[in-house]
Amino acid sequence: MRKTSLLLLCALNVTVHAQKNASAVDYVDEYIGTGGHGHTFIGASVPFGAVQVGPNNIHKGWDWCSGYHYSDSVVKGFAQNHLNGTGIADLGDIVIMPYTGDVRTSVGTQDNPQSGYASYYTHKDETAKPSYYSLLLKSSGVKVELTASERVAFHKYKFPAGKQNRIIVDLFEANYSPEWKNPKMYGSMQKLDDSTIVGWRSSTQWARNRKIWFAIRTSLPLKDFVLYNAGQPVSGTSLEAQSVKGILSFKGVNTALLKVGVSNVSSENALANIQAEIPHWSFTKVVEEGRNKWNQALSAIKIETPDAVQKKIFYTALYHAMIAPALYNDHDGSYRGADDKVYTNPGFTNYTIFSLWDTYRTLNPLMTVIQPARAADFAASFMAIYRQQGKLPIWHLQGRETDCMVGYSGVPVLADAYLKGLTNLDGNEVLEAMKASSTRDDYGMKYLKETGFIPADKEKESVSKALEYAVDDWCIARVAKKLGKQEDTDVYSKRGAYYTRYFDTVTKFMRPVMSSGSFREPFSPFQSIHEYGDYTEGNAWQYTWLVPQNVEHLIALVGGDKAFTRKLDSLFVVSGDMGEHASADISGLVGMYAQGNEPNHHIPYLYAFAGEQWKTAAKIRHITKTFYTTGPEGLCGNDDAGQMSAWYVMSSLGFYPVNPANGLFVFGTPLLKKTTLQTPNGSFAIEAQNLTDKNIYIQKVLLNGRSYSKSYIAYKDIMAGGNLQFVMGPQPNKAFGSAAADRPVSEPGW
């Protein structure tokens, strides 16, 4: 008995010691969000890298948008790039799969993967860390290991002894959904020498006419290399066709290494990327370098808590927030623009994967705090895209505009970076780009310019489009004001208030307006019709609050502070039938509040504007504990390129950017005892004194040791470095932040 107790004590001491010495990267759990509707990426990468190398399942529906779902047990190969958390499938380029035995060029089926080159697998034979992924393929016995640098995927395959080794490079397979009736796959592959293969792949799916170049370097000379067109072998060492596949094999080896470089310029550049980033063949060195890069990026926010589970959730969320935007240039800085021209020495680092309707709300403001230099490069990338396509990005994917979601949401991100002084961009050109994006005639803007509203009988999702346009236009007005452009300030300030046309003073909801000027009848604030209704992935209960640019005026429209908070209280308890056509994105419900969909993310923080900041605390605690957990189903909705995760990160700190471009962060309730942000001017420490599961209410606040009565903090105060102290208690201090002078404001002045 005593011996057993000693063993248990020793084991406990080892565990505690391991936790004390663990780095931030050790707490990342890549499985979080890979189940349910999280759509998160699993595999190896570096922060904001061009490569996300990982497994692809056979696509079986919406929840396979990233290429992988935790419920699956069949892998068809390992692709070099993936999307994280999006609601549409794309990427999954250059699928590579090792196997043994006879030549097979087709994937096979879910029920019979052995009929092709796919394989069964189990999670017990899988390891997933930010810079390292491994999987044992049950059907062939091959062990796959993956790691990556910024632009190069590094594969290591260990084949069972005595088996014929084969590796297929498949340019036809990718992450594509059946709804893409004609994805227009096309590819080219060429053997340059006994250890080098180059080529390119193009496709039209979500992103149209997208093209990626690649180069593969093998650690050993190839024994055989055979090209296949639609499953039929062809002679020669090069092929260009719709369905290009190549099969490689080596002589008398058990272990093979492949370096796969990617480029949006040329195969030559892909080869140069390999030489620049991984000139050696040390797989473990690349794993360790990737681990260090992730650890450095994650250490931008250092947290102190004895709760290992909380650390896991937090650092996984921060990890998910740093997968995209992704690098979209070569090691020498060159890239191919939206106009298909190659740009060299652009003077900034170019990026892609801008899910802006999602990320303008939290992820991009978070980046201005913890990655200000990258935020500046994002802004420069926006301006380059504007010059190349005539408008700012909406949802940009590898040099191609998808025009996905509503609004011109590049505007608030660009405005925020410019107004915070992060960029050296020409302000007049910034305003020009914003005006060009806001004066088109598509997506209801024609009606907006002509009549001041978008008729619901002429344009679908009219309410959501108009409300998002108003947010964007308010941001344009602020940039114009900064530049001293009074006429533009007046025009866009007026447009930024067009939301009032949709507010029904009788029902107190934002409602669709018909061409006649009357509200649509009949009306249900619960009803939601996906893609063809009046609201984008939501209903009137959820969209009535989408006025982050002027919450004070929204409060006045609803009827003042008390009426506003009563209605806000109702949002979190009311229930109703959203109808059979409601979007699956409306998830993570608390009443009619939907944490799983981005237009709701600012809502819990609106209480502060009405002088009842304390009411935010219980809402944030419930949302974070209910909808952010460990395990594959640890997210309640699509991560949406990191936005869902960024919300958790920001909320954990104790504040949130309700207005996306006014430089203020509204207090909620801190989730961590101490957090330290690394800023250019040192560090900014956030301490929550007396924090417990019951002590969730802010009693008082001190900023740099001095009493601080406001229910928000300015960006400039955070970036100056210093210390913010929350003193917490079990009961609300209803006086905190209640005075009009202490409430958040829409225009704090610059």
C-alpha cells in the first residue's frame, strides 16, 4: 500500500513538473474543432504560413470543408494547403499518398479504400501538434510524418520491409464539394531529374481560375516515375491534362523523404523556396524550428492559471487565430497579383485568405495588438489587391476574389490599421480605395445610392447587407475626417446612419423594407431563410443589434437605457421557431443569441453602453464555459479562419472591440488571473484580483496603479505598456461604468 502511494506521488510530481516546464505550444490541442461544425485544420504548419500540410478524407459533406473530420476513418492522401474553419471547401492542393503493392491511381471508396490508394486509420495511430503530424496507414502499414516551413512541406514515409513502395502525386484530387458541378481541374507535371518533379495545378471552385505551382525534391533517386492521364499510363516525363497523376517508387529503401515547395509565381520559385527554407534533409530540425516559431508567436500572450484545461483551450484558440491570413509570396518577396501579373520587391509581405466578414469583428483588431507589424502587412496587401482588381478584398482566396458574404468588410480592417497609425500607406489612396469599394452597383449598392435603402423585394439578404454597409461607411467617414475631407466625412457619416431606415419603432426590430417604403409583411423576428431571406445566416432578433458603430443611437431608437437592456435581456432567453430553411451556421444558441455566428459576437458587450456593464459578466462566463471546451466538438460553429477562436482569446483578456475601428475595447469579465501582452513598448499586464468561478463581477479597476472608472480601455493605453488591474467580486458593482462619462463612446476622438 505504501509502495503504491509512493509511486502515485512520484507520478503526480512528474506531471506537475512537466506542466510547470511546458511551453505555450505544448498546450495546443489540434483536435479541438475537428468534430461537430468546427471545420478546423489538422496537420503541420508555421504561424501564418503558406503551407498547411495535413490529411484529406474523402469529402462527405459540409463538415469536411477543411478536408478532415474527426468522425472519419479513411484518408485519401496528404495535401499541402488547407483552409481553417471555413464554411466552403477549397484548397487541398497537390495530394500525395504513399502506399504499397500494385499500382493504383484512383482513391477508392469510403467502404472499400483498398480498391484504390486510400487507407483506413485510427486516431490512436495519429499524432497532431502544430509543427508535426504523423499517421500510421492501416491498409499499407506505411508511417507518415509531416512538418513544414513557411512555403515548404516536408514528408517522411517509412514503408514496411519487403513491400513494394509507391507514392502517388495526384493533381486532380483536392478539397472540393459535390456542389461544384464543373470544378475545371487541370494540371501539369514534369520530371526534371532523378530526384526532382515540378508542375502546377489549376481549378475553378469557390475561387475561380486559381493556380498553384509546386516542386518536389526526393531524398533518394527515383527508381520509377510514371505519369497517368485519367488513370491511363502515358509515355514520357511530362504531361499536361485535366487529370494528371504521377507514381513514384524507390529501389530497396524503407524510408523516403520529400520536400514539397509551393509558389504562386512559378515552379522555379517553388524550387528556390525549398533551397532557401529547407536546404538540408534533417526532418527533426524542421520540426523543432516550427515548434520554436509557434512558441514565439503564442508567447505574444502569456497567461498564468493553475488550470491546465483552461491553458489548453486558450492556447488552442490563439493557435487557430494564427493559421490565417496566410503568406502569399515567395521567399524572395515576389507574388502573383489578382490581375495575374507578377510583382517583385513590393516593399511589404503579401498575404491571402481574408475571411473579412468574419474576422473584421475580432481577429483583425486582436492582430493590431499582438501582431502590429503583420497587421500593417495585411493593410498593404489590401491596397495591392485594390490596385489590381479595382476594389478592396471581400473574401480573398489565393489571389482570387470570391465575393463571399455581405458588406465590403475590408474597409473596417483597413480603417482600423490606418487610424491606429500602424501603416505608412498614403491616406488619400486609402480613402480612394474605400470609396471605390462603396460606390459600385452590385449587391444592392445601386439601390442604396439611389434611395438610401435596399428594397427587400429586389435584393436578397437586404437587411444584413444594408447594416454591414452602414458599419463600413461609418469607418470611411472616420478616415475622411482624419484626412480633413469634410465633404466625404458628411456623405459617409450620413450613409453610416442608414440603418435607421430598417428600424421599426413599433416592434423594435430591424425589418426588411419593400420598394413601396413599407415593412415586409407578414413578419416574424424568429424566421430565417438561408441565402434567400432578408438576413444573412440569422434573423431579426440577431441582426437588430448590428450597429456597433453607433450603439448610443441604437439605444435611443429602442427607447433609452432601460428599454434597451430589457430587450437585450430578452435576446438571451427568448425562443422561437427559425423555420425549416434556417442556416446551420446559426449555432451555439443562448436564447436567440448565436455564438456560432459572427454578427452576434459583439452583442454581450453592449450592456456597457447603457450603463450596466455588470450584466456582460454572466453572459461571457456562460458562453465561454459552454461553447469553448476540449475535444473535437470544442467549438460550437465554424472557426471561420480563426474568428471564433479570436473571440475567446479577446474575451479571456477581459475586454472586446465592439466598434471595429474606434480603438476602444469594452470591458467584460477576465477569465484568467494574470495575462501579459507583449507590446512594442514592453509589456501590458492584466491582473484579476480575487478571481474565482463565483467572483466574476468587476468591483473596480486600476490602470497603472491609479483608479480607473471607465468601462473600456483605449488601444493606445494598451500599446503604451503598463498594468491593468481588475478587482473582482461575487456580486455586481452596479455603479461601475454606470455614469454617462464612463461609458464607451462611438467616437472617442483622434
